[in-house]
Amino acid sequence: MSIQITQLSPALGAQIDGINLSEPLSAENHQLIEQALLTHQVLFFRNQPITPQQQASFARHFGDLHIHPIYPNVPEQPEVLILDTAVTDVRDNAIWHTDVTFLPTPAMGAVLSAKLLPPFGGDTLWASSSAAFEALSKPLQVLLDGLTATHDFTHSFPLERYGNTPQALEHYHEVQRKYPPLSHPVVRTHPITGRKGLFVNDGFTTRINELEADESDALLRFLFAHSTRPEFTVRWRWQTNDIAFWDNRITQHYAVDDYRPQRRVMQRATILGDIPA
């Protein structure tokens, strides 16, 4: 069966059919998926019941994998983290964010697999950072290009939620020491496509370094709201065993927290990237 690519919205998003991700990825299909990712920024695959090992194997075709410092992982496959609302507080996902921008080399992308879903709700939205940047006026693009911003691990993982036992507190401070606040460009150039995109997010970005605090706050509020306008987004209604694969360098995403007290279980393999420039 040949692979079909169906675009889902003008800004980003495509559904890929005609491939089985539990099988070894051929060179031809690797190239096709990689090109589709660059074109559409987030890809969706229906009916892909893969194991954590198969998920990690697929993700490794695109780079080295990251082990998350906070979330629990699959013991036999630690590169695959578990987002289980019955076990972990995942409210930090219900905010527009780009994954792990507190790292010196933030994620290139991520592969997310839906394992257990509520009967309704629990959708995820993605936003195109390049579409958002390109919609800004030229004077504002010029102003932003060249500025830097601080990204802080504690902004999405506050002490009061993740340091509530002596063991958890010790681990939290260890992670905090390992990942101090750092700076990235406000506007990032995609290393392959050359498209520019906004690289600030409400999950981890705390300050535009070159501005006064009140100026930074005002500009970040505008950029957070602008980046997630509906015309820059795509919304995915999950089915069990769906997989999403997104380019973390040029997108943000938001996991809608509207299904409590129902349970939702997702598994994610995060692919490390390069230093933003």
C-alpha cells in the first residue's frame, strides 16, 4: 500500500496513511516522512499499536533520544516517558509550550502515542511558530530578530508540585542544578528549511533579556497570544493507538485538560536537537 499524505490545515498538520510504524523504517519511507515533517510541521498516524521499544526505534531514525528529568518513564525503555493522569500531575501540558526549551539543545521533535483515552475530550492542538512570525509586521520582525529570552525549567515544573516529599525535593534540586535558566533567540531559524519562527513559549520563557521587565512582560504576553491564534493551529482528536510526530523547532502545542476525572495515558519519545540559532 502506498503512503498517502493529507494536509489538514493551511498553517500546519498532515495525516499519513499507508505505513506501519511497528515495522522497520525503510530508507525511502524515512526520507518521505522527514520531508513531510519539514513541510507540514506535525504529522498524524492512525491505528499504530506500537510497543515502547518500537516507538523508540522509530524516533531514533531522526536523532538521539532524551530522558526526561521529571516525568516517569517505561522502565525497560527509559527514553519513552509516560504521561498518565492517574499517576502524574500533567497540568504543565495544558499550556502552550515547546518541549524542553530549558535544555541547551532543545528537542528536535517528539513522537507521541495514545494508549488510553477518555470517551471524549483530551484533544491536542499544535501551532506553527513560522506562520506566527511571518504574520507579524516587518518592523516587529526586525525588532524581535536578534533579541534573546530566558527559559526556565521551574516555570512549568514548580517546586510546590514536584518537591512534596523529601526524596522528590532532593531530586528536584538536583534537576534544578543541572538545568539552570538559559537563553535562546526569540526568533529561531529552522536549521534545514531556513524558515524563521518565534521561539518563546508560555511554558518555559520568563524574560526577554534586552528589555526592561515591564516591556518584556508586555511583549511576551502579546507574542504568546499572537502565536496561538486559531489560523496558525491544527487540532487533533485522538483515537487509541494514534501517533503524532512534530517538529519541536518550529511549533508549540497544548494538551487540552477537559476530561477529568477520566484517565488519559500517553507515551512520548523525545528527539534531541541542536543549539537554536
